[in-house]
Amino acid sequence: MINEEGKLNKNVSRRDFLVRSGSVVISSTIGAGILSEKALADSSQTQIADKHPEAVQPKGDVHNAMGEMDQWPYPIKYGEETEVVADVLVLGGGVAGCHAAINAAKRGAKVVLVDKGPVKRSGCSGAGVDHWHCACTNPCSKVTPEEMLEMLDEGTKGGVMGYGEYGNGITCYIQCKESYDALLDVEKMGVPVRDVNDEFVGAEFRDDKSKLMFCYDYENKHCIRIMGAHIKPTYHAEALRRGVKIFDRIMATSLLTEGGKTGERVVGATGFNVRTGEFYIFKAKATILTMAQPNGLWVFSTELNGSASTFWDPNNIGDGAAMAWEAGAELLQMDAVMTGLSSSGGFTYPSYGAGNAHNT
């Protein structure tokens, strides 16, 4: 350790060296076990006191690395209220919500899209998409939508994924019939879905005529590989281009019904800004709920795996299903929601707020 005269001081203890060099911060972060938990806490306070003696506060206060109180970085707007009116209100800004908003805007509707995260990278597809399911009408597919539905129905009866992410039999059939058309829409927006550079010519999973590439089932070719690392930013840009008004970081809390009566026609929704607390009232002629399925009903190992205990976005906590139920919707098969889809690796970004109070 170098003293104030610039000379090497050999009489510095290991503890003092760690404290003064700042290594204690690193060791506590990576769990190297150099010092005990109590020693780390004492060392951190000593380091702060050495540099900023006026900043040391009793335990219970929250300080940053400089010993200063953290300040909330956004304006507080509790009590403020904003009303938004639209033809179509879309709640949930994932792939489904963005696609719905864009198509409604194409037809001339005034569209509002609401998401509790930033639409540009939120949701299960925030980190990208590498395949497109149930494209049964693509020119290479050897299964019809009806045959695909039958296979998935058998899977449901057998206790495996079955309809899984596709909802019930009706919504699954719609997807099997229209999934490829939706993919063509995405391709027009700018997401690469073909091997146009002939990088994989001759590969078993590639069709040389259409240049489409397939995954999982090379024989029936109903699941298409795509280069979708930036699918959400592409959706985001297209939505803005179509005039969709996007409200990021608005946590929807309830559906509004005519006369406030359960079971009546939905006429909008309420929500609040997760950064400012500002309250929002959305009024619309039509409301589309695309807030994904609940993830937490059957995944109980988060204390072991953290957010990697499911490969779906851990922010999908069932708020959309709860809102629909409170508005009078009937919910089926909730005891079987996502029972078999746990994973040892997460496919999305960590939860908002997970280990970082400013990541909201």
C-alpha cells in the first residue's frame, strides 16, 4: 500500500488494504468469501466514513456508493389524472398486442397501445424471436391447420403442452390458419424470415425454392426459423409509423365496463405510470386484452433459479387474467396454466426491479 509520501507501507493489514483499495465492494458482490458478512458491512461503513464522515447515517437508511441518500429519479405525480380516448385500446405490448394495434391502425382506427414496460423491448419477445409456430399454410408445410389442431389436441389430452401458448382449441385453430399470413406481415415490416444470402443452401432444414428455413419438425415443416433478434423494435417502429399512440410503463389495473357493472360491455381501462404514479383513464370503443398468460401458478422454484425458473417473461403475473375475471369474464382451465414449461435458462431480460430498483 502506498502512503501519503508515496512510499510503500508494508505494515498495512489485509483488511485495511481491502477497505482502502475498494476491493471490499467487489468481494461482497461476487461472494468471494474474503471477509465475513459483518466485516464487509463494517468495512463499507469505514470506507464511507474515511471519505465522507458527514454522510454516515444510522442503519435503516439507503445510501449509494458515496454514502448519499438515493433520490427517486422521476417526478412524483400522485393525484394527477390523465384521460385518453381512442377507437381501439390494446392492453399489452408484446408480439400479439403490437400486431393487433398495427392492423387496427391499418384500417383507419385511432389506436392506443399500453404496456407496463417499454414496448420496444418488453415481454417474452423482448430479447428476440428465433422461430414462428404453426405456419401451417406456408408453401412447404405438409400438415393442414386441421391436422395440426388434432395433433395439439392429442397432446393436451396426454398431459403435455398441447394447446399451451396457443390458448384453447378455437384460438389455436385461428393461429394454425393465419400464422403464416402474420409472418408475411412481419417480413414486410423488415424482419428477416428467409435465407436470402444463401448461407444455408443444401441444409436439411432449408427449402431452396422459397428460401424458408424450418425447425423442430424438418419433415412436416410447419415451424419456421426467423432472424428475429430485433422483432420488438421493428414492431415498435411500425406501430409509430402507423400512428399508434404508445403509452410505455403504464400498469393496467382494471377494465372499465358500462355503468361499472360486472359483465357489461368493456369501454376502457385504468392504469398508472410505474415511474411517476400518475393515474390514467383510457376510454375506447373496443378493448383488446393481450397481456399474456399467468406464469407464476406452477413455478415455485424462484428461490433457486430466480427469473430463469421459467422461459416466459417473469413479469407475466396474470394481471390481465385477473382484470378480465373482475370484469365478468369466465376463465377456464386455470388449474393447468403453463404446467410443463419451466426451464433452467431464461430467454428474456430479468424482471423489472429484480436486483435494481432503478430498472423499471
